[in-house]
Amino acid sequence: MLPACNCNRHARRCRFNMELYKLSGRTSGGVCLKCRHNTAGRHCHYCKEGYYRDNSKPITDRKACKEASIFLKSKLTRRGRTFTQEANPRKSLYRGMFDTPNPVFVFLDYEEFWG
């Protein structure tokens, strides 16, 4: 493992990228190769798709990324109107984030719903 690459102990190899080095203000040009322990990203600092970050562990921990084997569903009913939100971590669009088919759920009009 090369310390200059800052792979968070999840990769044994990295490569130098001059373009990234220039873009970073000449501070870092390292790109980690073959991130392990279910991590991803230039510095192995994200959890790969299908995994979520266990914030009780540092990102350098081998078990910082846990398999997302749950399916979340919430349902709220008021005055005959039902609002449902689902989240399936296995269909994540972005590392560690949940894809929800109804993202406006959290922006419900308070007066309209509770009124």
C-alpha cells in the first residue's frame, strides 16, 4: 500500500494521474486500484453499490461497509389519503445513498396533509 495514495487501507496498489494532480492544486494525483472490503472511489472512501457505511467504524476499518440487505418502506395515512415511500439500497443510484421512487415525500404540504 502506498501512503501517498491514501487508499484507507483498502487497496494495495495505486497509479499516478497527472491530470488529477494538476486539478488538485498539485497535492494528490493518486488513484487507488482494486479497492477491497466493499469500498470504491478514488481513495476507496465510499461503500460500493449494495453496501452502506457503518458510521460506528472508521473508513479504514475492514468492516466499515456493510451489506445493505434491507428493504425500507414507510406508509403514512391521514384523512383517507395514503403516502408511501420505499427505499431499496440494492438499487442505489449513488454510493451509499438510497434510491426512492417518491423523493417528494419529505416535502409534503403540511396544511394539505394535516389540515
